[in-house]
Amino acid sequence: MGQILNFLLSAGVVILAVAVLASSAIKVVQEYERGVIFRLGRLVGAKGPGLFFIIPIIDRMVKVDLRVVTLDIPAQEAITKDNVTVRVNAVAYFRVVDPQEAIVKVEDFRRATFQIAQTSLRSVLGQSELDDLLARRDEINSRLQHIIDEQTEPWGIKVSIVEVKDVELPDTMKRAMARQAEAEREKRAKIIHAEGEFVASQQLTAAAEVIAREPAAIQLRYLQTLTEIAVEKNSTILFPVPIEFARAFQLSLSKPEKPSDQKPT
């Protein structure tokens, strides 16, 4: 009876060991992952996705996520090319395109990419002027993306997008920019007003030339003015009489009377 129990116990231990080894030998890798296999310390290659087997104890697998990673770069304080202190934060998007290089060439590719993004952001800010940082942000983003991607390419990392999110300026600089913007708006308003006055003077000059050539035009203008005044509810309307009317009456009164024919007595 004791031998049977010992045999069953030994068989159970063997079955458990085989189950543990089998479970450690079976690996499942998701669609967005790759498994980098090392055999006795040597790189075998990347496998996946799906189900595959490795040799327990001899093989070691490291999973690598191939999805896009969102890297938030905290605010960095730097001095621009025109000696303005600013604080700028950004966000970077990258992914692993070569799992083997990402595991073999660098210890922690996420942390390494984060540090390079920080230093590159400060470097680009120091080479740019404040106006470029505010008005030409697309160029700054493109330069940042090119610099970070060039440095992480040997690690099998592809940096696709880098975006500057927020630019914090000192209060004195904000007030100075507000005064500059106000002065610029006043300048444009004065220019527009002067252009309007110039166009109006040209139109008045053209109207005066037409009236000088056609004296009847002033009569039409008087009639138009009378029509506009009649629309308003005024109690008294003063309408100027053209001087031509008075001259016509004056000429009719100043004509000498014709002598009547006298018959001889």
C-alpha cells in the first residue's frame, strides 16, 4: 500500500513538473506585440504574433509593444535666441519599428527617448526667436521631430510627430506684446481712415467737375435733398432757393419797356 502511494506521489510530481515546463514553453504573443528570443544569452530573433514554443530554462523571451506611445514632455525653461525666458511643454508620438534593436541597442528605450526629447526641446528653443516660436510653430515641430527621430533611429524607434503644446511667457513680455498689438491696430486704423478720406476727396472732386460742366445737376441735387428731408418728421424745413431763380426774376424786371406808338395829333 505504501509503495502505491509513493508511486502516485512521484507520478504526480512528475506530471506537475511536466505541466510547469510545458506552460513555460508555450508562449502567446498578441497582434501588437513581438517576442524577442534569447537562447543562452544569444539573440535568436523576434517572433509573433500568435502561439509558438521556446525551450524552457534555455530560452528567454522579452515582449515588445509595437503600438504608438504618447510621450508627454514636461515644461522646459529655456532662453530664446533673442534673450527671452520661456517655458514650453510638448508631446511626442513614437513607436518601435525594430524590436530587436530596441532591446539590444538600448537598456530602456522609453526612458532614453524621453531624455532625448527633453534635451532636443531645450536646444531648439535656444536656437529660435520668440516670434518664430509663436508664429512658425509648424517649423519648430518639424525640426524637433527630425532631430529626435535621427537620434533614436539606431534603436529601432520611429518618432512620427512632435507638437509644442503651450508657451508660457513672462508677465512683462505679455504686457509689452499687448502694447505692441494695440499700437499696430491703431496704425492700421489710421491708415484705413486716411485712405477713406483720400477716396472721398477724389469722389468730391469728380462730382464738382460734373456740376461745373452741367449747372442743372445742382438743381437735381436740391430736389434729392428735399426728398430726403421730407422723409423726416420735421416741423420746419428750410430749403435754399438757387440763385439762378433770382437772376431770372431780376432779368425779367430789369428789361426796358417798349415805347408805345404815338399817333400824331
